[in-house]
Amino acid sequence: MTLNINTETLWIDTPHGQLFGCRWFPAAAAGDRTKSPIVLFHDSLGCVALWRDFPQLLCQATGREVIAYDRLGFGRSCAYPGQLPHHFIRDEAEHFFTHLLEALQIERFVALGHSVGGAMAATCASVHQQRCAALITVSAQAFVEDRTLQGIRTAKAQFEQPGQMARLEKYHGDKSPWVLAAWTETWLSPTFGDWTIESGIDAIRCPLLAIHGEHDEYGSTLHPRRIAELPASGGECLIIDGCHHVPHREAPEALLEAVTRFLADAH
């Protein structure tokens, strides 16, 4: 069945500035609006626009509302006040995501996060465990691995080449230097080296699916296997053959099929 999808832009107030977001939902009576919406958490250089057509395809495939937002400092959201603290993942779950839940009056949600957004999704599932219906991580890191650091060092060197910052400026404007530093300098800092996904999680009471690309340049398949072992009501691990770090661009059909199957019985 082909659903007609509506799109709406959002502005969410927080004490530190506004967050920009979008929502995609089936047109009137076309989908099951009683099911929990899927909230997307973007990666370290990401924003709503960089999800491209994935939110609409996800809405179409699952029949669920999909919500994506730019974290403070990213995309069209307001600038972040100062440097990104090393506890930024837990901060997102306890503060900024809470403002989104309240502003949109969301009682139950499905958390889906890409890369560091996967760790944020997992932390939100823990902090808001009574409200999270399901958790999906995509290419998420569970700890600071040498492979992760090498991938970041390579990307940092590439952004030092002439014209490369223009790629970020297209989406983040004059916040781009902050966005790049928030990623590279945080993860490469020795004081961040002992971070683990477990450090911000108390308990997860929903089903969990950890998806990872076979050739992910920012983390081995140890990450999804470790995430799938988090204390949850059933954890699954899926490795997408031949895929690198961005399955929603490289293997969208495989990703959509996996997510749709996983959420078939979730409310």
C-alpha cells in the first residue's frame, strides 16, 4: 500500500535556544497513528537535512510518524553555548530530548539513532524507559575503539583540505567549525577515551535492534554485538553485508526491511 505522506516543520524552545525539527506522518487515516512515532537521532556531523529521503521512506514503510531534529549547535538549530561537554550524550537524553517530548506531547516513542546518535537513542531509551517502545541503533559506537579514532583522524585531515569545510557550511552555516571540533576534539581527547555506552545507561525495558555495516570505517562489529547485550527485553544484532558507516544511504532497502520487521509488533 502506498501512503500519502505529509511533512511539517517544528521549532522547539529550550532554555539554551530553539531546536529545529521536522515530522513526517501518513495523511489522514492512511496509517496507524496509534503506534508510537519514530524519533531519529543524527550523527556527529548530521542534521535533519542530511537524513535526505530516509525519514519519508521510513514513514512510508512502517506507517508510523517519523520525527527528526537538529541537536543544539547543528543544522538550523541555535548555536551551542560554548564547547561540547564530554557528558553530551547523557545531556541530550536528560535535557534537550525531554523538551522535544514535552513540546510535541509524545507519550511513547521509538528511538532510532545513527552513529553517536545511536548512543543517544540508547541513553534516551534508558532515561525515558517507561516511554520507549523500541530501540534501534545504526552504526553506533559502544566504546572508543582504535578503529573509531583512526577514522576520525582521517576525516579531520580531509577537512583541512581546501574547500572541504564548504560541505559542512551547506548544512550548518557559520556553526560548521564548532560542529567539526565538537566531533573530532571530543572523541580524540584522552579524557573521553574511557567512555562506554554502558556509562550512561541504567536499564532498557524495550526490545533492541543493533544494526551495523560489515565494513564500517568508524567501528568494528564488536560494537553492535556489545549493544545487543545491553540489559533490555531482548536484543538483536544485524550486520549488513558490504555496507560501510551510512546504511540509510548505502543500503536503504535492507535497513528499511529490517526496521519494519523489527517494529511489526511494537506499539
